[in-house]
Amino acid sequence: MEKQGTRREKFSLFGPRSLGRAVHAVAEGPGLSKAEFMEKVRRSNEACQLGDFQTAVKLYGEALRADPQNCILYSNRSAAHLKLGQYQTALDDAVKARLLNPKWPK
């Protein structure tokens, strides 16, 4: 939770406020820098838009290794698994997204 009077840079797949916690976790954790993490997310979203769901799943997985508490990434990877016909894996990721954030609408 942010303290009043401080401002932390936030990035999101769906708007300016969704990933503030996620980016903070990446900045503290080992592996990817914040810029590398955001590039993985950008590339995974782009792969989905192009219909390359196998690549999207791989890239979302790499981003999730850097930020395993990110419900948005689990939700997006779930959608990519669904498009590949991998229904159980899609459901597993969807359940994980909801466990991490019970109010997540997707």
C-alpha cells in the first residue's frame, strides 16, 4: 500500500493503475529488471494480438517467474491457454488469478 505523499511509477496492461504492486515486486526481486519485465509483458500481449498463443504462454510464464503474484498475468495466460484448447491449464491459471485477487473480474 502506498503512503500518502509518495508517488511510485505504475504500468498496466489495462490502464495506469493496475500493476503498481506488480512492478514494485519485480523491481525488488531477482531476475528481470523492470524494463525487461515490461518488455516481456508487451511482447506477450503482442503475441496474443497476432494469434501466436504459444509464444504468449511462454512469455507470460517468464514474466510470472519474475512476478508470481500478478493476477493479470495469470488471467492473460489463462486466455492464451484457452485459445490453444488447453482447457485444464487455462482453468488452473484462472483459479490462480482469482485466488490472488478475488475481485478480479476476468
